[in-house]
Amino acid sequence: MTISQDYFVLNGCFTTKQGESYDGTHESKKFDTKSEAWLIFQKVNGNKGSVASVVTKDSYKDVPLLYDLLTLQGDANSLYGFSASKTQQIVQSLYDKGYSSYPRTDSRYLNNGMEKSIEAALEMLGRVPKYAGLVSGATRKVGGSRFFDSGKVTSHYAIVPTGADILKGKGMSADEEKIFELIAYSIIRMVYDPAVISKTEICTSVCGENFYTKGQSVKSKGWLAVGKVVMKEKLIPYITKGEAVDGTYRIDVKQTKPPKRYTEKTMLVAMQNAGSRFIKDIQLKKVMKDLEVQGIGRSSSRASVIERIIQVGYVERTKGILKPTALGMHIIDILPVDDIKSVDMTAKMEAKLNGIAKGTYNFDQFMKEVEEQITIWSKQIQAINFLKPSTNTSVKTTKFTCPSCGKSLKEFKWGYGCDGYKDGCRFSISKNIGGRVLRPSEIEDLLKRGETKKLNGFYSTKTKKNYSAKLVLKQENGRYEVKFSFH
């Protein structure tokens, strides 16, 4: 677990002569101590500011590509809280009713020659009151290589309306209408111009101290006029260099934050790239950036993978957030096969599978390697004395405290876990390490002294022999782990 730490930020709120206001942050961005921030606060407090510079740059925000299953599931999760599995079921129903194209696709492009199909779909949408105004407001014609490129289409093209008359066909449920609306908006945007976004950075000087403000405004809506689009960036007023502004100042106390928990949308993206941000090897990172590499699962199977790990109790879904359970963390802790838990292994496997598809890697050799590796893994896993986390009725409070967050440790049948689990602390120690069950006195040595004395009775699944070693509690990357020491 990463411990949150306080830091301090000096902010200014500036007001123009026209009464419009904007916020700025001191160029230091954050101070480790309040006294450092206080020195600058005293210097600027009660003083006006002057706009030292205004840098404005217009940029084009191009029309988004069409939907594949992954991006449709992601948007439905963000907008409506739909699970990946639910979205897949809904879009499958739309396909079965004849309103949308085949849903289980990895492509966001259309084949060359499909322009007339899209024109027919737009003509149909133009007869529906909900979409008529948007279709008639089009500023471009259907076409262009941005959307039509057979070379970028995999086994199926992007998800689009088929052109079937939704006013005369089978009715849609409320949820089906929401998903169809997203698909309809995606092709209506095709006939709109790019949006023009004005990005602005202001430097406001107060007594020699600089405060920076970043924001943007929409100069030309373009495709942003289609559907409800929420601007994430803050909008700031128009201002000129040299303008005087009033200022008020404050010191905000903030805390460092651990990485955000996964939603289904972010989990689907992480599965697609196999968590490539955790891969250290540069060449393997390049493999996972290859658009032909599929990552964990496929578009048609990723939703069912998520549902499965929830079903077996490794993960729980709470208000759209995916959280590991005690059982799920216990499995990770005791599983002796590091390769299975490694994103590097996924990247290596994908590289070989991609090579087979391109004819640069031998299929028989690949299958031989997989068979040999699974045989080794199976023996390692069979050697585990697996102890499932017990129910709360057999949980005991101990005298031990968590070295990571300071809360008390609970004793389970499988080992010891932190009472701060619900707050995000993942510290735990299995009673069974290296095929040897630890005694309470040895756990106490590990927690209080950071290491045990030399212990006998560990067993190697590789050499098939017993060995002796010390256990050492080490902190790496903000997380405590038990390591073997042979010194």
C-alpha cells in the first residue's frame, strides 16, 4: 500500500475589470511543508497581479472514429453505468432486430465502398424527429479515408446502424434506445467538421511570483454539436497581456493519491493492452502497442472474463468500481508462478501468436513450448498447501500491527491480513511460505525485527529438495513483501 502524504499548494483567484475570474497555481506547483508555502503567501497576500503573458493556440479536434465493441462498452459504462456484459447483450439484441451491424468487432473502420450504406442509414435517421435536426445540419458529405479503409478492417467492420427503419420495425427497450443513440451519433458526426479548440495558458505575476493558468474554450463546435458532450477542461475568460487583475490567495492542503481503482471501462482498456504500462522491457512495450496485438481476451470475451472473476469471488463490483476481494488477493499472494501473474508473459505470448499469424513463428514449436511450460506450472501449483480465506466467524484479532499502515492484523486460517483492507491496505502474510507453515513466533520476528532466524524445512518444486533460509520483510515500490535470504 502507498501511504498518502500531505503537501501544500498556493493558489490565487484573479478577477478582471469585467468581473470575470480565473484561478492560477504558483509555479512551484506544490510545497512539501506549509512553512515554505506560507513565506510566499505573505509576500503576495493583499497585492494585485498583472498578466505577464497569454499564449493561445488553436487546435483541431477531429471527429472520433466509429465504435468497436470495446469503445462502445467504455462509453456506455461512463454515461449510463452499464457493465461490459450488459452492453454486449444490448448491442447483440439490436443486431438481432436488424438495427445495427455485427457487434463483436475489433475494428473502428468501414470497408471501402460502404459509403452508400452509411448514406442510407443517415437518410433513415433524418426521418426520426430525435435525429432530424442533426442530420440536416451536416456540413460535410459521406466519405474519406478516415472512416473508409478496408486495410484497417479486421474480420468485421465497425458498429453502425444498418439503415433499417426504426419507426416501422420492432420496438426498442429504454436501454436499447440509449445504445442505439450512441451508435447513431457516431455516424452523424462523420458528416460534421472537426471542432476548433482554443487552448490558453496565462501567466499572472504578483510581486515577482508567477501563477499559471491553463484552460480552453470552444472556438467552433463542429462535431461537438452532435449529442451531449461534456468538456473536461475548464473554460477561462478572454484576457490580454499587461491587464491588471485583483487577487486573493490561499494555501490548500492536499494528499498524494494512490492509483485510481478500475471501472469496467478502464479494465477493458487495460485488458486490451495487457496492462502495458506495467511492462518494463522496452521491446515488449512496443509489442503491446502494435494494433494487431489483442492483449488479454478478445472483444467478444473480455466482458465474460470480468463476470467470471466476479462470480468466483476474486473481485467485487461496487457502484461500478472493481475491487479485489480478500480471496483474490490471497490467490495472488500464494500463487508460486510469477509468470502467470506477469504482464511480461502476456506480451511474450502475444508476440508469438502474432508471429504465427504472420508466418514468422512456428506453430508446432509454440505448442511444444506451451505444453512444457504448463507442465512446470502445474507441478508448482500442486505443491501449494492452499488455505482459503475463512469466513468472519473464525477471524481472530492479533497483537501484531501492520507495517504498512499501522492498523491491527487479523488472523485467518490462511495467514494474516490488515484490518485496513477496506481502506485500500493490501498487506498480508501467508502462513504457508515455500511449502513450510510458519509458527506465530516466526511471524512475530518477521513483523517486529524485519526478519526471522534461519529456518529449515522449505521445499523447492524445481530441485525437489528441502532447503534453509531466512525470511526478510522488504518494502519495494511502496508495498511490503516477504523475501528469502540465504546469507
